[in-house]
Amino acid sequence: MKKTKKDKIKQYLLDGNSLSQLECTNMFNCTRLAAVVFNLKKEGLNIKKRTKYSKEASYAEYYIGQSTPTRYKYIPEKKFDPVTTKDPALFSEWLND
């Protein structure tokens, strides 16, 4: 069975790639990426859009989003505080570093 343009775009995005209209036109000969994205969203895909800027214009780039983007997750850095630690082994290890 022949794959449709929508199926090819869906698989391309599911593979972790992002796609702009120009790339979509060149790769899949599809000039209506926004319409395809709309239909894929109706099917339940979590497609996100980010706006990219060049010297001449701005354009949309679509990608499969995570439920919580990594850039918003707080990951505390593990730091050793010699003043508040109560473990002498950690303190001596810190002194020797």
C-alpha cells in the first residue's frame, strides 16, 4: 500500500525530526503543511510549533512535543555545603577534592 503525504510527514515527525514548510515542500512535495498538522492533531498527536527567525522572515517549525518540555523542568544541581553538612565523611571528601 502506498503511503500518503500525511503518513510520510507523520512518520518523519515521530522519528524526532522537526519540519518547516520549505522543508516539507522540498521533501514531500506538500505545500499545505499547516493543514496536515491540523489533521494530525485531530488524530491525537502532540504536535508543537515554534517560530524561527531569519534575516528575511519568520516561519513556523513543527515537531512532536513532550508533555512537559525539558527546558521548563527544574533539575537542581547537587552542591555540597560544608557549613550545613553533618556527615564528617562527606566533609573530608570535600576537603580532599
